[in-house]
Amino acid sequence: MARSLGAPGVTVRPGDDGSMVGIVVAWELCWYRYEVDLAEGPSAVRVAAQGYELAELPPEDQDANAAADELGGLALAG
């Protein structure tokens, strides 16, 4: 039986610097960590890390607090 990615779990957390935001997008088969510098505008997004096992992530990055839509837009859970 083939597995599909489906909808990701998304975790958004403030970074150490006031203008940085960390975003983890995780599926059952892989995950990506992005860093966004809000002071730099929309082009200041970079992939900071990636992996294939959810166990590689610390627990706080496995606790989804946001969602991604089919176009890639993110919204915090409310």
C-alpha cells in the first residue's frame, strides 16, 4: 500500500531574535525547518534543516500549532 504525504503538521515559534520566526512543516515521511526574518521582508525565508524521521525533531517542534492550506498559506491555530 502506497503512503502519501497528506496534510502536514505545522509548528510556528518565535526565534531568539525578535524578528526571526521558526517554522517546522512535518509529514509522516519527512520534515523541513524554515527560518523567516520578518525584518528582511518576503525574500528572507531559508531552509535551515530537513530530515526524514519525526523523532529527529524536539518535542516542541512536533506539537503543531498552525495549519497549511493547499496553496501553502499558513494560519495559526485559534
